[in-house]
Amino acid sequence: MARDKKQHLIETALQLFNKHGYHATGIDTIMTVSGVSKTTLYKYFRSKEILILAVLEYRHQSLVELFEATIQASREAYPQADESYHLHAFFDALQAWFKDDNFFGCNFINASAEFADKEHPVHKYACQHKHWLRNCLKTLLHDGLLAEQVMLLVDGAIVTAQVQNAPQAAETARQLACRLCELPAQQASTA
């Protein structure tokens, strides 16, 4: 039961942060919407910052699961393919995320913008998430510079999907990444 209340708080805060931002969403709003008392909230999260970090950790884990499962499905479907071929699966996952009803842009881009001090724990966590994505690309491409270049396409697609309500930005980024990586632009659609 305790775990359920803690998880409920994280999920409620995530929805509110997505819709209104981290700074604009107050603790009172989180308590009201979640139906949890101040005592219960502070039992699990001693501060709003700790709650934000828990939300980002939860969001990171859900994205890791999405990307890893999609890439693994591609590896199983195409076991003889070169690892770079599975870049298509990376973009399948990106597109699935963009098409989700709960897509409000990147929690980590938004958090790093609201917590601009590079030494702030929230900003640092957002940076760690982006490092994870970049490392995922590096594993697929076996090339750090190429991973950096594709990561720029990924972040651009995320912002485009959010600002312009354009989930097709993932496909556009895929096509550009395939050109950059000299891969066939055909979609391996494993999603």
C-alpha cells in the first residue's frame, strides 16, 4: 500500500509537471490532485526537488524500457543484421513515444530549461538521461561522433514533435540519420 501511494504521487506529479511545468506546479496542487495529505507527501519526498528527481527517475526508466525493448525486438527479428541496422528500432521507439497521448515533449529538456544552473541536481539528472540516450546510439553506431550528430537530430525531433504537434518528426529524423550513417532509409518497423 505504501508503495502504491508513493507511485501515485510520482505519476500525479509527472502529469502535472508535463502540463504546467516544474516551477509552476506547487506542492498544494500535487496534494489536491493526488488526494494525499501533506504528511504522506513529505513522508516519501522531503522536498519538491526530491519529488522532481523521483519523477525524472521514473520517466527515465520508462523510456529506457521502451527503447531497450524496441531495439531488442529488432535484434531478435533481424539477428544477422549489423548493429547499426537497429538504429531503425531506435527511431521506431521515438515515434511510438511521440504518438503516445501522454507526450508533452521531453521531461529532461524541460527540466534542464527550468533548472538552468548546471550544478543543480535536477539539471544534472537531465544531463545523465541525455548521456544514456547518446550512449545507446553509440552502442548502435560504434562511433561517438556519429552518435553525437544523430543525438542532435533526436533532440531536434523531440522539440519539433512537441512544439508543432508533429509526431512525424521521428520519421524525418530517421531519414536524415540514415543518410548521415549511410544506412538504407527503409523502416524496420518493429514497434
